[in-house]
Amino acid sequence: MNAPTNIQTIMGPDGKPAFVVIPYADYIAKRANDNDLIPHDVVRRALADDMSPARAWREHLDLTQTEVANRLGVSQSAYAQQETSGRLRKASREKIAAALGIKPAQLDF
């Protein structure tokens, strides 16, 4: 089947495919479906500013600790302890992710 395509394959010096070029609109549409990505701002905050992924996400989403704590049904101080934890337990990670509207895996980096 020879269906028309907007994809261009660029061959490397060895004659094998090295790159694929797609229209920008197709790239944006495909990327919109990738809702498990971590924004650069979150990664930068976590790595460069040496903060936990939970705090980086919370600040990225412009939420306070109190707002997230209310979503979790815990006190602000209890949430603050979780947020500064080096590694979250699986159950805590899942609850915090749900409160932030993200996937648990997005807190695990």
C-alpha cells in the first residue's frame, strides 16, 4: 500500500535512516497526546534549584502547600514533611500526583 505521507526520512552517510522529519502541526498534535511528559521548568526547578519533584510540580502549577494539603485532606505541616521527603512511598506518590493532577510516574525522577 502506497499511502501519501508527510513524513520525510533522511538517510545517514551509511545509507541507513538517521532522521525523520514531520510537519510541525503533526508534531504538536502528537505531543498533545503525550500527557506523561515532565515540563522543562519542573525538571530545572528540581535539579538546578535542588528541590523535590513534588515541590517543583507544586510551584510550577502555582499552588501553595496549603492548597495541596487541602486536596489531600491533611494539614499543611504534614504535607510539607511529605514534600521535603527524599523519596515518597508509592501510596504517598499516588495521592500527591492525584492532588496535582499528574501521573505518579511524573513525581519519580
